[in-house]
Amino acid sequence: MKLGVIVNPIAGMGGKVGLKGTDGPEVLEKARKMGAKPESPGKAEKALRTLVPLKDRLEILTFPGDMGENEMRNLGFEPTVLDSVKENTTAEDTEKAARMMMDENVDLIIFAGGDGTARNIFNAIGEKVPVIGIPAGVKIHSAVFANHPGGAGEIAFNYLQDMEIGTKEAEVMDIDEGAYRDGVLTARLFGYMRIPHMPDLTQVQKSSGFADEKEAVSGIAEKVIEEMRDGIYYIIGSGTTVRGIMEELGLPNSLLGVDIIKDKKLVASDVNEKQILEIIGDDPAKIIVTVIGGQGYLFGRGNQQMSAEVIKKVGKKNIIVIATRSKIFALQGKPLLVDTGDDEVNQMMNGYIKVVYDYYTEALQDVKGL
């Protein structure tokens, strides 16, 4: 069995520092100056660890350094390293790696990154080789990803042992990062890739809320504002449901970023992880967050500024979850998901959490830390 392994080592670096991605060298340099650290190599190792029992039966093809070689060697594999790369890897390196692996007739490509990485691989191979994505980027709109890093490893493990599992087409989506940083979400479909058909371990394409839910969002906003207390920092997450709170307060909202308010006044807009921790210090704070429609994520998808450190400092009891009924019902009984990259915090979030549906209705919803 031949497995191709591609890691985008810079994927996800812009999340905690509030840059909403790392597409382009200028943005990457800015992220590094702001103290961003690589996230994807660790998530890749978490996924690939599942394959260790197949070590003697797998031929691993990968690219140098943190593009896959280091992660595989850390796990005790002896991979075949294709080609060479410069110190700062690029999208062209990702595309080249995918093409070379296709030429070597790999049975599956597993890659770590976000929507931009998925696009690169699609550009190189289309639907010619099955793939599965390890979610490690800021943007995860595409349906080619497992629903968490460990899930990607499980999919690869099962598929490589039983290729009769079959594959299905899955959407490759991406957004305009420049517009995203300005608060405008414009996602488009770029094409399809084939993924192993294991629906319980793969995520669905992100979906938006419905226009006729305006009244419910308004009710949620009124309820949350009524229960706000003076002297407490409120860390306001991204999304249109949360935006209703800011609109009701008459405050500007970055929509796709994270804002902080106190005493119903804006303290800071579009903050990153470091700024959140500095602003709240040791003072009492709460997080207000909504559910990503169609996927069920509370943390770890598009709101990495609210990192494991932030969640740990605030505490689960001080997290306010808001979501319209349709978002919850669309999950068909599946739990809300948390993927912070920190096992301790993920486990801390396990169990039930209260969700505000509208002005009159609250319910307990199961949460699963990945």
C-alpha cells in the first residue's frame, strides 16, 4: 500500500493572531511577527499516529522537513522523501508534491491544511487520487476534511486496509481571504475531489443560517443582553447569530473576527489570542459563541483567537452558546464539536452545555471534545 503525506506547515498560523488565514507571503510574515506558531505539524502527527500499526505494510511518500518527513520520522516511519524544498514552503510545493505522488500511483493522499491547501491539491490532481484532509487551517469550508485530526487517521487506516469501502465526491470550497479580513464572506466552489466514503468521520460543507430566522436571532440577542452584568468582559465570537447582539447594542461588529465588550460598550475589535488574554487579565470574563451551521463546531473552526488558553482562563461555566433551532436540528442529533488542538481543554468541554435557541427557550446540548 502506498500513502502520500503532505503537510502545509504554515496552515492555521493566522488563526490565533486574528488574521483569518495565511494565504500569501506578506500575511505569513505578519503572522510570524505577531508571534504565530505552526499548528499543522502537531495536528498531522495526531492524525498519522493512528497508522503506526500499519508501519510494516505501508510505503510512505512525502516531502522534506515539516511538509511530512519530520512528522513521519517522529512516529517511527522511514518515508521515501520526494524532491527538495526551500525553507519557506509555498503553494507550488504542495501542488508539486501532489503531482509527484500521483505519478507514483499512491493509493491515498492524506494532507494537513485548510481550504487553501485543499485547493492546491485539487489543482494538481483533480479527482484522480482519493484524498482525506486533516483539518489544520483557519478556514475549513470544504467537505474533503475529516471532522477532526484523529478522524483523518481513522479514515486512512480503514481505507488502506479495505479499499472496497469506496469513495465519493466531496466539495472543494475556499473564500477570498482579503475580503474575509474586511468582514465580507464570499465562498465559492472550485471543484470536487474523491474521499473515502465514511460519513460519520467526515464533515459536511459549511452551511449558512436562514433569512427567516431574523426574529429568533433578535430574541436571542435580547435574552443575552438582559443577562449581561456590569464589570464582566464579554468575548464576542464571529458569525451572523452573534452579530445580532452587537446590532441590538448599537455597537460595531467585525462579523468574522472576535470583539470584546464590557458594561455594554466596545472595548476592542477584531482581537487576536494575545490581545484577548492581555485585555481580560485576571478579571471575570465570558465567551459568547455560536455553532457553525452544518458542521456543529463551537471552537476550532474560524475562531482560533478563542484559543485553548482563552477557554481555559474563562472556564466552561462562563461560555454562552447561542444558536437557532435550525442549526441544531440540522446536526440530526450529533454533538457540538470542540477542536482546540489541546487535549486537556477538548476533554474539559465534554458533556452538556446550555444553548440559547430564542428569547424563551434554552436546552442542553451534548458537546464532544476531539
